[in-house]
Amino acid sequence: MAEAVLTTERLVLRPPAPDDLPWILERMNTPAVMRHLGGAVRDAEAVTDSFHADVAAFANGGHRRWTVWLRSEDRRIGRCGLFHVRTDAAPVTLRGQNEIGWTLAEEFWGYGYATEAARTVLAFAFEELQFPVVFSQTSESNAPSTRMMVRLGFMPRPDLEYVDPDYPPEDNPTTVWSLAVGDWTRRG
């Protein structure tokens, strides 16, 4: 497996570690952060189970969800990763496809950290893992993520939009975006 730690000018993306869990429960499982991720804070058991699945998957070469650290302060600020579209609500052609996602603690929104982390993860996806295409999903209600996808070079895929019953009506339909390796650029 390629190097598991990714770095940028301002960030370090590290594999998930057991001491990340308390921080995730406290800083990432909040109403503001969860607003566009299903709309509700999850119970501690669900967060813990999901986190342990992330740790195991990363160690076994499955999906990768890095913990994003601010380099200047050696402080956790969020998560960014590669995984597969899993919901049965998605069109059959989208299920199982490679997807990127990002989430930052609220106090770190608006500084470009998510874009910086995503660029590094996309570079890993295209250059190390040789993915031909990466998808990303959001909804029109999540304007910051939509703007970020445009900055990263993703193209809208209205042919793949769908209604996800796990999300509230204001976050439907799910909008789908794709970025092919031939269109990949680190600029933006």
C-alpha cells in the first residue's frame, strides 16, 4: 500500500487512530456538522461502530477516511476520505463506485482546509490508486460543498441524481458529481 500519511502545506492527513474517537464524538457529531450528513446527531454507539469500521478498513486496504490535522497547531480539524457509494437508493450504476467525502469541525469552516485536503486525497486516488473516476455527492441545500466540487473540477451528473430516504426532504434530491482522471487538476 502507498504511504498512508498525506501532507499539504497546511495539513497532515493521518490514518484514523483510537484516540481520534473522543474528538469525533465531541467535535464532529454535532448538529452543525451533521446538518448535511443525514441531519441528526448520531448516538455514541453508531459513531463508535462506524469509526471502528473505518480503522479496520484503512488497515486492510479498504476505504480510507483520514483524520485531518492542522499542521501549525498539530490539532485535529476534520476528516476526508475515499469510500464506495453504498446506499441502495442510488442508481445501480452508481452503487459501489469510488467516492470522496469531507467533513470539518465547525470552527474550521471557510478557511479552504476541506478543499486542500480533498485535492490531496484526489491526487492519491488518481496517482497512487489509479482510479479512473471519483464521484462526490451532496444536495443543493449544501451550497459550500457544491461550490467546492466546482472548484475541484467535478462535473454535475443529473442523470445519476436520486432521492435518499435517509436524508430529510430539504437535502433531496442527492446531487451527484464526477471527476475523471483525464480532467484532474490540483489547481483551483
